[in-house]
Amino acid sequence: MHELSITRNIVAIVDEAARGRRVCRVMLQIGKLSGVMPDAVLFCFDIVAQGTALHGARLDIEEIEARARCDTCGGESSLPHLGASCPCGSRRLTLIQGEELKIRTIELEEAA
């Protein structure tokens, strides 16, 4: 399960960015074609966050749909899976979104 190492990296990045302040919420964006399972990241998060500034923080995940531009007709459409074709029938597609894994926002506790 590579989601455990991905979650460890996310926690390390956010913990460093927090600079000792308590993290209340983390918002991630995960593309549907990224190969990362959002449920597995959620499962690992609380365990990995123990003993860090993220302990007790809420993790919200937004799944980003896959979209592609057709190299034949120039149209854009959603891509339900790799290997899908454009509505025009072409399979010459350029992926424009859906593989991302981003830390979108970090909410920190107010400084005293």
C-alpha cells in the first residue's frame, strides 16, 4: 500500500510548513487517475499524524475528475478511465487533469 508512504510525506510537508503551530484542517486534491486511493489516505492519516502538529486535524479530500483534450477534434471531455475515447471516436487524447495530488490548503490554529 503506497498510500501509507504518501500520507507520511503529506504529514511531513504540512508539519514542516506549520512551524510548530497546531494544524486544524488539511485539504487535498487527488486526481481520479493518480493511482492514489483517497479512502486509504484517510485511513492512514490519523495514525501517521499522531505526535505531530497534525494530531487531531481534519483531512478533507476533493477528488478531481479526469479530463482530456482530443488531438483530433480539439474537444474536451471527461475521461472515465485510461483507454477511453473522445465522443468523436478518436483515442488520440491529451490528459489535462486527473493525475494530481496536491495539498490545496492548510488551516492552522490562531497564534496566542
